[in-house]
Amino acid sequence: MPLSKHRLRKFRFDRPQQIAAVLLLAFLAQCLWVIERKTLSDSDYQYARCGREMWEKPSPLAGYFTTCGNIHDGTLAFRAAGLPLTLERIFAGQASTTSTWEMRHEVSHISLLLRLPFVFAALMLGGCLWWVTRRLYGNTGGYIALALYCFSPPIIAAATYPNNEIWAAFGLFAAVYTAIGVSHAMQGPRKKWRPRIVLLTVILGFTAAAHISAFVIALLFTVGFMAYVAEGKRAYLPTLLILWVVGAMLILFASYAFRPDAFGYVFRSEAAKIGFSLEPSEAFFSSLPNAGLTLASAGALGLYLAMRRSRYFGNTAPLIVTVLLMLLVTTGVPSTPSLWVVPFLLAFVGGIFADVLETRYRKWFLWITGGLVLAQAALCVAGLPLLVR
């Protein structure tokens, strides 16, 4: 009992957590505004229909790839889109034969139910970004990263329609920083390793269920950063790598209802095929609604190169991931690595800006940072109607 009380006392909801909650509420409000005005598309209904079939009629799973043309890689988005509707049908006492098209006449909030899991994924990613950046860079770095995230048009867009990209972004970011956390934990007692290792296995499994390419990239960064950070413990890496691959494949297999034919599709579809291109990054940084993010990124990169004190692992790690993801394109199955890169980019910006705000230039740089955040917020809010189309 004393231990439980101690654990309860460790949870705090002080000023930093309150500010983060307000920013996430602002993000949620923008998502709900877009969802309320966004009509359901054929693609939305297809995600819902296929997702419901996966939960309610798992036997013909292998046939989904002929009946649901949008399934190219990963079932996570389909299951996420279908689960709230399946639960709604069960609680409402509707027959399993009720189609999603018919449900729209019976469930007034079907648009919200269908898209809510993706809003939830974006909120979790924002919370993860806040937790990581606050621990690495203090409250200031956490505020900057989260504020820019909550007014990021690509994230809001991905949170308001069924897709695998927002889940892949969340899984990739969580996997990289959990791996770094495991590396640090390996310097301590073994009892602290195991929960983190299990958690990383689960994260990698869900990332694979979203997009195989994201899983491969996450695994490469996991091994790379752990080989660098886990000094003296690198001999464990081969065993851990086998554990993570096998565990992730089991979770991926489960997402296909343990059907070998359906599970094999993800490998037959060349889903992990990756190439290189500058076009996605050019489109991202040249977009007017992203102008605040572009200026912040350019400023952070310039400061990183100019300030020796900023060139340490906590800032360099997200920069490495950002640069590589900005160059990647998935040539086997379409995806948007330019979305996956956003939390890493903002972690880098938050870390660099937090460093500058600890120098003698703090006062005037605080005004510049505030102006950038406000400008990005204004551009994002003004561009919300574009996301409805």
C-alpha cells in the first residue's frame, strides 16, 4: 500500500502539464471543426466497411484484398476505423448485416466515430512528443515543440480521415525514443530493462501493422541508436533484435487474424520497398500553411551549425532521423514519410530553441520564437477550410 501511494503521488498535473493540456485541447478543437464540416467520402466508407468485416467476419480475410482495393499495406487503419462502428452496432443492438452505408441513417455521429481513432492517434503522438522534449530540453523546449505540433496542418489533416500514416508516424517516433530509453536503462539493473523491451516490441508490432516500411525504418534506427548509446551492452543487441522482429511479426500476424494467406500479402506487395526523392520535402517546406514550420526549421538548422553547445546527441538524433526521412519515398506502396518526419523535426526545433533561450540572447529570441509560433498558429487556423475539401 505505501508503494501504491508513492506511485500515485508521482503523477502531477501542475502548470507545465496544464499548458500542454490546453495546447492539445486547441489541437482537438481544430480536428473536430474539420470533422464536423467534412463529408464522408467513398474511401471513408471503404475503410469502415473493411474494418468492420475484420472485426465482425474474420473468416474471409484473405479476400479483402480483392474486395477492398485500398488495402495495400497494413490493417491497423482499417481496424481502427471499423472498431467504433462495430462497438456502436453491438451496443445499439443492430444486426451484423447492417451496412455502414445504412448506419449513416441510424447513427448521426458516424463521421466522428469513424475518424475518432485517428484523432486519438494524433493526440497520443502529441503527448509523446511533449513527454520526450520536456525530458530532454525542459519545459521551454516542450512548449515550443508541442505548440508547433498542435498547429501543424499536415498532422491535423492526417488526424481527420482514415489512414495508416498517422499511426505509422506515432509508432516510428515512439519506437526511436523508446529504444534510446532502453539503451539508457541497460546501464542500470536488469529489472528496469524488461518492461521497456516488451513495450518496444509492442510498439514495433503496431508500427508494422500500420506500414511495413515504417517498421523497417524504425528497426534500423533502433539498432543504430542502441549500438551508439548502449555502451558496454552491445553484445545483447543480436538477441534483442531477434526478439523484436519475432514479436513484431507475431503482432502483425494477429492483425491479419492469423491467416497465412492474408499475412503473406504484405510481403508479396513489395510494401517495404524504399527509394529516395526530394519532391516530398520540397512540397512540405514550400506550402504556405507550413511557413512557420519552415522558418523555424531553417532557423534551428542554422543555429545548430553555428552553436557548438547545440551539437550534442539529444539534438543530433532527431536531426539525423529528419534528414533521412525527408529523403525517403516508399516506391512499393504509397505513403507519406514527410508526415512521419514532423515529430522528429519539431523535437529538433524545440531542442535548439531551448538551447538558445538559455543564452544571453534569451530576451529578444523569446520574442522571435513567440512570433513564429503565433504566425504558424494563424496560418494553420486560416487554412483549416482547405482541409475540409
